[in-house]
Amino acid sequence: MKKAKRLIKKLGVDKVREIVDKAHHDAHYYVDAWTENFGGVHGFYTDKCIVGVHNQHTHYKLSELKGALANVN
């Protein structure tokens, strides 16, 4: 949950709410990073985070983001 709170602090409540609302139903993670795979965009969704392959510091579980948003004052 700490990671989710850090992302909310970094991007703001409204942006994280937008991220959660726009997530595809098969997505489990939001990735706060640049990728050339989707035309050079920042921020994308994925269904997995493979330890040792992906950067765990940029992968945020959507369920944790939802929980953190529910606890925002």
C-alpha cells in the first residue's frame, strides 16, 4: 500500500483515479514508465509483473491503487 500512496503523492488523486478508471478489465498492474512498445508513451497497463525481468518499482497493483484511493481523505 505504501507504493500506491507514493504514486498518489507523485501524480495526484485525480490522475490515479483516472488510471484506475481507464484500466482494461484484464489488467492487474499500472506501469509508471516510458515504453517504446506502444509508440513512446508514458504509463501503460499489464497483466503481470515478472520478478527479475520487470522493474518492481514501476509496477503498481491496480487493486492496491483502488484501496489507497478509498482511504484518501
